[in-house]
Amino acid sequence: MASPCLQKLPAVEHLFALTRFELPEIPCSLSFQRHPEYTSITKEANEWAFKCMRRDFSPEEKKCLVQWKVPMFTCLSTPHAPKANMLASAKFAWLTAFLDDPFDDNEVAGGALATSYLNTVLSLCYGTASLAEVPDILAYRACHDLMKDLRSLLKTELFRRTVSTVEGWARSILSDDLTQDYELYRRKNVFILPLIYAMGASFDDEDVESLDYIRAQNAMLDHMWMVNDVFSFPKEFYKKKFNNLPAVLLLTDPSVQTFQDAVNTTCRMIQDKEDEFIYYRDILATNASWNGKKDFLKFLDVLSCAIPANLVFHYASSRYHGMDNPLLGGGTFRGTWILDPKCTIIVSDPKRTLHMPGEYSFYNFLDMGFAPYGDYWKNMRKLCATGTIPSRREKIGPYLLDSARRERWGFLPKRSDQWKRPTGDTVKLRRRCPPPGIPQTRT
Ligand SMILES: [Mg+2]
């Protein structure tokens, strides 16, 4: 019997030859409110990021970075947080991109280079190294500047949690242990929690150490990285990076045979994670209400916005869909995703979006009534006209010959054998003979 690796060879071939896939709808029952100072927070955070990048950007390059909409996640997460906290959180969103990009762009790919890079990041977080002692690169500059702000803005305990989350991310990358579950590997890679801590809602240690909280938090993180894995797949596909869930499922899961199966399975898993999050969040909220923990309830509100804010960000960021893409301002979308190295191309059939029942009840629009107008529809109409209708006429023919019924309906002449023309002369109608084999009902 072939080994599991050999069994998956067709899947590898399929993956490399991929040109398109169907993006299903990703519904979300959680909602968010926009922060009232969305525009100014976004502008300030972007200016900070440009300053850290220390480059003379052309207007076009600036526009491209603005369209990444990096601070969007923060601004959609809570309408109540103080502006200083929201700004720090928006800067942290930029920092995650700055810290991650050297890996994405293979600048610190593995080995001693990665170890030295991550150790320097951690010493800047802990404040044990000054900026003068480290090489002058973007990630170090941004990290040093933001950690200084966070140290004064956050309570000691919360700042400690922030740094330990960054440390967890660095350790998971350093260990590079790909023998563990992909889910666990990705969960550690998404170091989004400091961004939520920086928004200003506080909690006690016991609140975030209960099993129910850890389950809710894991479900939230899983939802976020799974959404990222679907939307960043095309970008990673052209960089020949396959550390995303659809590719992992296709290459490892025996029940997944095509890339479309893998995308559909990922999207189902995303829905399961949302349900799981809501289930544990509701338990936590009920307990917090009983115990009068108002701060923790506020923190749960922020946490609940993270899932929809992340989802909306992935539909709206040029990071995944290319600059000036009309899709960026149009909310959610679904349809055929044509792979292209520069921008996302979605071909969506409006009939599909508007008439979901047509997809499920009429064999994916293969009947004549729901099929899109075109050659297929023309052929179907011809088939119906030459095949279906005569056979129906044969069956209902004798019924139509019933003169009593014809008179009652009033659309046929009352006299079955005569037809009066508008000119006044009478035409004798020929009686149709019923086809052979059909019983004659008329006497
Ligand atoms: Mg990704």
C-alpha cells in the first residue's frame, strides 16, 4: 500500500496548478462599533509608522501603506476606550506587521540570524537594551518607541502580560517545532492580545486564568488566524509559502482531496470557532454579571469585537487584495477568486448572491429557470421546447379537448368546432386526434 505521502502526490500537483477557487460566504453574528475618533487615530498611527520607516515616500507608496488599513482593527474594536489607549493599540497593530515582515520577506530566515533578531526584540521590550546598542532597523526602532509608551500607559501587570505575549511569539518562531499541531503553532504566531490589552479594559489575573476564559480566547485566536489563512493564501501562494490552513489540510488530511474541499473545510472551521467563542464568552459574561465584575465585562466586550473587526479588516485591506482594488470599499464578498500576483479578482454571479435557494434547490442553477442567460440557458430552453412540452401536451391534450372546461376558462371559443374571425366569417376548426395510447376522455 502506498504511504500517506505518496497518496497526497496528486494533491501537491493540484496545488501547484491552482488558478482559482470559490470563496464561500463567511457569515459572522458578532458585531462592532466604530470608535468616534477613528479618522484621527488612524491618521496619527499611520504618521507614526511612516516616521519609524524613515523613508521619503512617494505619494503613491504612502497611499499604498494607508490602504493597508492597519489601525482599522483597533478602531473597530471598541467605541469607549480613551484615545491615548486606542492610539497605542493602533501602533501595536503596525508593530506586529513590522516584526513579522522580516520573516515574511525571508530577511531573517531561520538559524542564528533569526535568534539574534528575536533576542534583540525581546531585550528592547524588557528595556534591557537601548536603541544605540542595536542595529538601526525598522522593527527595532518601532519596538523601542512603542514599548516606552506602553510602559507608562499600562499598569505594571498588564505591561508584563504584553511583553510575555511577544516573548511567546518569539519562542514559537525560534523553536520552529513543526511537529506540533498546526493549530497550536498558528495560535502562538498570532500575537494580537497586547493590542487588546492596550485598549484600556482591565481585569484580574483570576479572570483570565479560568479554563472557560482560555477556551474563549483560543477560539477567538483560532478564528482570527484561520480568516488570515484564507485571505492571505494567494499572497503566500506567489511567495511559495504554504504555511496556511487550506494548504496544510490539502497536503495532510486524507478526507480533503481538492483545494476547494480545503477552503470549504477551513470556512466551516471558522464558523465552528465563532460558535465556540460565543458559547464560552456567554458563560464568562453570566458569571461576571453575578459577581459584579464590571471591568471584566468591558474586557469581554472588547474581546467580542476582535472577531468581526479582524474579518472586516481582511476584506478591506490592500495588503491582501492590492492597491486601489474596488473590492476594498465594498464590504464582504464571495465568488470565484481568480489567482493573480498583483490583486484579488472576484468573479461573482449576482444570481448566486441573490438567489441562494437556486443554488441548493436547483442543482447549482442547472435548471432552465435559474440558469444565467447564455448558451447553456438557450440549449436548455430548446431542450424543454422540443422534449418536455410535447410530452406534456400529449398527456394534457385530452384534458384540453374537454369543451366544458374550455367554455369555463373563456379563452377558447364556446363552440368547439367554429371560430369567428374579426371580419365576421366563420372558420371550421379541425378536431385534433389524440395521440395513440392516450385514452380518449371525450365521448
Ligand atoms: Mg497568513
